[in-house]
Amino acid sequence: MLINFFFTLRAAKLPVSVKEYLVLLEAIQSGVIDGDDNSVPTVDSFYYLSRATLVKDEANYDKFDRAFAAYFKGVELLTDFSQDIPLEWLQKRLELELSPEEKAAIEKMGWDELMETLKKRFEEQKKRHEGGSKMIGTGGTSPFGAYGYNPQGIRIGQDKGRNRSAVKVWDQRQFKDYDDSLELGTRNIKVALRRLRRFAREGSEEELDLDDTIRSTAANAGWLDIKMVPERHNKVKVLLLMDVGGTMDEHIHRVEELFSAAKNEFKHLEFFYFHNCVYDFMWKNNRRRYSEKFSTWDILRKYNKDYKLIFVGDATMSPYEILQPGGSVEYNNEEAGAEWLQRLTNTFPKFAWINPEPQGVWGYRQSIAIMQQLMNHRMFPLTLPGLEGAMRLLSK
């Protein structure tokens, strides 16, 4: 029944065996995902069952999601918005070009005024607007809409950011997991990460202890006395929190290199994703980030303070996203991101922030300056000297 699905997963280079495929079929035949009334299983229920039976390493979740979507041609997406905006309002028909003087003259609202005004626009507006400065529309200077210009507004229905000035995004965006199997173009990143090492022997005795074997054989009148010891492993524990989506799309390749190197170098590595700033939840799978959330409180309680905390992100966002309750571009967070960052750095005293943005632009981004203060200036560029500096700091 699902043999083509199995071959699709194999074509996507997923290590799926026939035995695991048979387990999936057996689970379906046993009614594992049937409803109480023997209803037909949903795509979501089959997704979770097939992933649980076929994927043994969460690093392969992204490959599985791509293959699943390709085979079924459309996995159901979740939505998190309370009001629908007519598509016709957001269709692009013109591009707005303004001079620097005209841009400087456009009014910028404060946070509270911006949110209150958007609420009023929903109540007032009944039709499409284009090129205006007030209503939800396109190609104008209104703070609400798409393909126009406003120094600070809410981006609605635009495929991606252009001016990086939106304080909120009215859109369901899908992010891609970083691939930890990427072949590194250089070994230097691994070498830099190796500065953060603390070896110890642990586990079963599987490695020959040559010195002790020679010593024991000599003491035993030449009779061979083999001595074994556990292998040496890096005892360092790392909690890696990675910004994904939006402006981080420009840095995917370099962050994937870093992620791949970290997975190889650190045996005790835990990772989570966030977008722009850390709030009350994070996730491990970007395609399922709304249905598989991990409470930040639970993360704070689960991992001990001996974990080294590493943030990876460009820290490029509206300052509201860091300092303002409800400042997240995607939902109304009850507490400011700065509060959560403070809790994380207090819980894990060994921490650092790795920034893929060129260090030369840091001084021109208000949000980076704020983040540097919150990190006690423990921010390092995603360069080899930067990584070496961060690892030296964490190893102290």
C-alpha cells in the first residue's frame, strides 16, 4: 500500500529499513491511529506515526519532512491568526520608490499606538487600498500592509522582508531546520570548537591501556597481562540555541557548517531553535514548531548549570522584540525577550553569543547593541578568531 512512500524516503537518503517499514504497516493494521469511532486517520496522525517508526535520529527530521511533503503533495499547515485578511487587499500592483527625504518625513508610531491603530483599521476597512498612508494595503506608506515603505510597521502578506523594519509579521512562516550532515568546506571550525574540551574516561573498558599493560606484564615475570580502560570522551555539555528564519536566511550555509561541526565535536549537545529572540517556548523541528513546542521554563529546569550556553543569531530585529511584552513579530508574548534572556544567562553562567553578521555593522544596529549589553558583551563574530575567543571564554 505504501511501498512508493518507502521508496521516496530511501530516495531522500533516509536510513529506512524494510523492518521499520513493516513495523509501520503493522501499526496501521492494528488501528494505532484510528479515532474512537474508527474514523479515517488524518494526515497529521499518519505523519507522527510514520516519523516515530521510521526515523531514529532527529537530525533526519528535515529530510523526512521534505520527502513526506513531496509524496503527499501538501502537508496540512497550522494557522494562528484570529482574523482573515482578504487576499485581494494584498496583491502587489505597484512598487513604491521614495527619496531619502520623503522616507525621513514619514511618521513612525510608537508600539501602543501602532497596535491600537491596527485594531481600528480592522473595524473601519471594507475594501482594498493601494498606495495610501493609512489603511491596510500595498505599495504605500501605511504602517500596515506589504510592498510599501514605513520606518516601523506590521508587515502583512509579503513573502519576505525588504527594509528589516517590521515590528510584527502577520503571516504563517515556515522555517527549515539546519542540516547537521553538511560536508564542511574546512576543518578549521572543528579545530576552533576543540578549544572547548574536557576529556574523561567513561563507559565500558574497550580501549587498551598500553602503559599499564607493559607495567603489569613486567611485574608478572613476563606473562602477558592485558589492561583495558574506558575510552576518552569529551565531557563538555553544550546547550545550543539557534535563531532561524527571516534575516538568518542569509547565513544558513555558515550556521549549518557550525551546527555540523558542533554535532561532531560535542557528545553531550542539546539544541533548540528560536526566531529573533528567545521567549516562553522554543522548538526542535521548524516545520512542526507550533505543535511541538518546548517550554523555556522546562529547558531551564531540565539542564544543569554545568551546560555551556551558546546562542547563534544575528540579533537583527526591532528593539521592541527584545524589550517589549508582545514584541514578538509572530505572537503576543506575555513577557519581554530580555526577561527570558536574563533567566537563561543566570541559570547557565558560562554563556556566549555567536553572531554571523559582519562585526563592522554591529555598531549601526540598535538591537545588536541591546543584545550585547544583555550578554555582558560576550558576543563574538562567526569567524575562526571569533569562535576561538568564544571557546576560550567558555572553557574558563
